[in-house]
Amino acid sequence: MALLERFFGPKADPAKDRLRPLYAAIVAKARAPGWYDNGSVPDSVDGRFEMVAAMLSLVLLRLENEAGQEANNVHLTEIFVDDMDSQLREIGIGDMIVGKQIGKMMSALGGRLGAYREAVGDDGKLQSAIRRNIFGDKAPSDEAVAYLASQFKSEAAKLTAMPVGTLIAGAEGW
């Protein structure tokens, strides 16, 4: 079955397909130049992963606070896994290693979710989470971290104010 999916693509899944515009909006938001220019996020594979994980985390946290969105959270996470699997294969990672890398990415996403869940309402915690997650062992400027924290809070506020139906439909204007 996996071999056939590789040649012909995965079977259609209406529940996931309905969320693909939202995932595309998440990736577009994560690729916005401001993160990299004004926020000094490294423009690298790791930096781009961190921004996708951060924006996805903000959306998942928003959906967590809305009754009946559990399945959408699961499907959105599955789309993320599918995307990361595809990206790894595209850069030449072989079958034997992809699963292990996906496991690490899922663990990283879970860590980001926990960190941002606790930190979004607290500037000190949010800046600490950004330093640790976005920059790792690099030493960003205080201005870059403050910029990212203010932008994360702004994005979280936009998501909170947005009706869930609009968000699920692809978040026009987000």
C-alpha cells in the first residue's frame, strides 16, 4: 500500500482535505519575511521548521479552546506530519531514517505546544520559550526576541478573535 501511495499519492481524506487551506495559511504565515528580517529567525531548515511549529502551535492552541475541535486538531497535526515526511524525502532522507526524524519532529511540536500554552499570556515566559525554541544555542538580540514575542501575542489575539469557522476555512485575512 505504501508503494502505491508513493506513486499515486495518498487516498483522499475529506476531513483532512478540508483543513489543507488552513495548513497552507499556517505555512504562509511561518514564511513571512518579517520573522526572518525583523525577528532574526535563522533562515535555515531549522529556523523554518521552528516557525511552522510555532504558527501551528498557536492554531492548535486556539482550536483546543473551542469545544468540538479535537478531530480538527488531530487532522491538522496529521497534515503537518505528512508535510514533514514529504519535506524530508525531498531533501534526500531515506525511508530508514524518516520515521525517526518524524518522531523527533512530533516530540518537538509537543514541546512547543506545552511551552507556548504556558507562555502566551506571560511576556517573560514567552520570551524565554522563544529564545529556547526558535534560537536554541544561538544568542539573539533582546530586540529580536521582543519583536517575536509581540508578534506571537498579536497572532494569538487574531486567532482568538477569529470565528472558528473562518479559521477552519483557511483563515482569510489571518
